[in-house]
Amino acid sequence: MSRHSAIEDKALDWLIRRDEPGWSEDDQAELDEWLQESMANRAAWLRAEHGWAQADRVRSLGDWDHGQTHGYRRSWWPPAIAASLLLALGIGGYSLAPEFIHQPEAQQARFDTPIGGHKIISLADGSRIELNTQSVVRTAIGETSRDVWLDSGEAYFEVRHRAGEPFVVHAGSRTITVLGTKFSVRRDGDRVTVNVVEGRVRVDDSQQRDTSAAIITAGDTAITRGGSTLIAAKSEERVESALAWRDGMLTFNLNPLSEVAAEFNRYNRTQLEVDPSAASIPIGGTFQASNVDAFARLLHDAYGLRIEQDGERVRISE
């Protein structure tokens, strides 16, 4: 058995165990540890979950379902039927038809940008990723699966449509699933922000399996933190402002100076420090992200603020 097939079988074994009675917190911790071991493990787990979801839709398998209409318990599935479903769905590296022949392992890669960096990545499936400052992504693109992990920072995605093959972005505890669209994802600690430019995006919490997914469309923004999700609907202007970084700009709409300074600090080694006396001053307009010195001079000219520079630190106060 190849290493890839062994991983697929292990993922399936975990999935069956999880739905058995008696699944404990220790079992979940063991599963989480296995998922963290490698990107291949996580990709196999997602494929297995997708396969079982498809199997759950099968309804005409005889009277062994005991009248159950959905949410089958795997623990009492007859082995022969379970095996047949696995074969039909192509799980575990076996198949009954040529179109389900086991595909080579997905191509894996890692990309990052430094402070103020910007990078465009072309993927094997024809999709593109545009990385913002201080960002890290890992990709696993194969013939039957497409997964990207945003480990930190921000990225803009232009996803090429492939029928029946979702493109999945993993950002912390959130998964963003699309078929073909344009959107951005940003990670700030446990906060994840998704802006949709075109198409439709599904945002799930991978740690809360029973919660409903959030579906957002063009012009929508989803902001998640912990178990909560806030959706700002139909605000194309907000989305456009959030993506101004693609042109090297930052756009603000009367944001507090403390927030504006924090955003500038993402793009520059020269860091702005705002005294509490000036933190709440509202700032509006569009500014060049990399020109922090010009922004500081503008604060002095427009608001009469005091600007003190010490090396790579600029202190702003009234």
C-alpha cells in the first residue's frame, strides 16, 4: 500500500470512529493531533468527509435504513453496503469506473511575503492567489482536490471553475468553500474577514460541525471571531476599500487614528505609535500604503498633531 493510500484509509478510519457511540474528548484530541501532523492528513480528512456527505444522500439501498430519512448512523451500516459506497465514491484509492481511478497526490507548495511585500501566484488549476504584506499560504492542488491554507496575513483569490470540484481555503477554524469566484480572506489572530467581489462563497466553522454555514455573495463581507459570524451585506464600496491594497493603497472612512496607524504598521518597518490623546481622531481618505512619512506629515499639516521620530518609531500626539 502506498503512503497516500495509507493516509486515505486512516482518514476514513477516523471518520467512522468519530460517528461511533462513545466518542470522547480524548479521541477528538488524538484526531486533532493527527490532522496537525501534515497537510496531506488534513486534505485526506476533507476528502473523506466530502465522500460521506455524498453517501448520506443515497436513499434507495433497500429496507436496511429502518425508515431513517437522513443523517445515517455509520455504526450500523452493513459492511457490504459501506464497502460498496466507498468504492462508488472513490474513497480509499479504489474504484469501479475509469473516471474514479486514483489520482496522483496533490502538488504542495508554500508561499510568503515580507513586510510591504506583494506577490501573485498562478496555480496548476488556472486559479490565482494575490498575497498582501506579511502573508503565508500553503497550497495542495490536485486533479480532484484544491486546498489552500492561509496561515497568516491576507490573500485575494481568483478561482477557476471546475465542475464538482470545490476550492477550499482554510483560515484558522474557518473554511471558505467556492467553485469559481473572486474574493479575499484576511486573518488577524482568531478574527477572519472574507470579502466577496464576484460569485458566492460559503463560510463554515470547522470546530462547530452542527452550526449552519454562512453564504455570502458579491458585495458582502463576513467577519468571524470565535463562534460568531457577522455579515455586512451588499456594500460594494466597503469591499472595494478593503481591497485597495492590491493597488498599493489604503482607504479609510472616518476610522479612528489608532486603527489607521495599526493598518499602516502592517506595511512598513517604520511603526506609528499613537498617544491616547490623538487615538480617536477620525481619518478619511486614500493613502499610499508604503509612504508612512508622508502620512505623518499630513497629520501634522491637517490636524496640527505633534510628530516625533526616533529611528523606526514615529510617535503621534496632540
